[in-house]
Amino acid sequence: MTQSQATAEVFYTAFQALKKSERKAFINKLLEDEKLAEDLRYAAIIEKRTQEPTVSFDDWLKINERLEEMQKKLAVFKSVQAGIKEVKESRKSGRKLQKLSDFIN
């Protein structure tokens, strides 16, 4: 055990020996230091996020590109679906639709 690890162990043991109210007061005192409070928040976030799955940036770009392709396909499918619905509704109502060639021109 290094000197810094031994020192940390002594402080941790002393902290554990404190009453709950004393621990709270000590933690509040530590949090008065804005830089230390920020460091503690970052440490907590890092610790929490170590359990999260990670994706390399290149893989993320590929996934994102695939998502965009799928979104474009979905938009086309929805347009086709809306067109089919419009044709069905016009048939039911007897409304005459424009020919495709006329629509394109």
C-alpha cells in the first residue's frame, strides 16, 4: 500500500466512525468548495456510467447512417400508404382521380 493509499484509508476509517449527522456536516463542508463539488459530481457520473454499454464513434456513425436510411424508407412507405388510402376513399365515394400521366405532367 502506498503512502497516499494509507492516508486515504485513515481518513475513510475516521469518516466511517462519525455519527450520521457529523458525516452530513462533513460532506456539506466538502461541497462548499465548488471545484471539489464539481469533481465529486463528475466522479459519481463516471462511476455510474461505467456500467453502460459503449459504441465506437465509427460504429455510431454507421448506426446513425442506417437510421437515416430507414427513416427515408419509412417516409416513402407512409406516402405510398397515404396514396393507397386516398385511392380507396375515392373509389368508395365515386370521385374520379387524375390519371398518373396527367399528374406527372
